Amino acid sequence: MTRWQQGPRFVPSPQGIALVRERLQRLGLPVTEAMARSLVEALLAFEGPRLYAQAQSNLENSLEIIRDTAESALAGLQDERAVPATVPPTPAAPTVPTAAIHDRPPVAPRRPPELPDQPEEEEPRPVFKRPRR
């Protein structure tokens, strides 16, 4: 039996081994690194193929959805090209009706008020302030 027929071989990471060892030591079990590695390898050998098959099934399902979506989009594009253009294309920008333009008389643009060149000779007006309460 070749390696591909056996399925993938999962190898635990050092962080995973340290995590399992630490958790078992918290439970009061004196576990060495070799024992933790053996435990994780046995667990991965048992559960690995199931997880691998599940991941592969999910991947195939996703690819099938992508393929179906691409095929329907392509068919939609081909249908659009096959239909002759009997309707005139709509303008890109909305147009203003001509009646709305001619209803009002034209208005001149506003100009800023003119400032006098010479200061006025008149006396400034008095300012009355209210008393505070």
C-alpha cells in the first residue's frame, strides 16, 4: 500500500505537544514529552483520515458551487449578447426637462457687496448694553 492509498500522515506540532502535556499535568498526570507526542500521534492517526475526508468534501462542494455559478454567469452573458438591442440605450446621466429650465427667468450671479474706499466721516452709532442680572 502506497502512502497515497493510506491517506495523509499527520504530524503534531511542538506547540500542540506542549499544550497536551501542560493540560495533562494540570490534571495531575506526570506526562513526559515523549508520552504526550505518542498520545497526540495516536489521536491524529485515528481522527486524521475522518477530518481529512471532511475537509476534502467541503472543498469539493465549494468548487462545485463556484463552477455552477460561473456556468450560469457565462450563460447569462451569452443570452444578453444573443438578444438584439431593440430598446434604445438609456442616457448615462439624468436629463433635466426643458420645461423646468424655461419656467423661471434667468438670475444673475450674486456679487459680493462693495466696500467703500474711504472710511465714512460720520460719527459711529452708540452701542447700548443691557445690565447684567
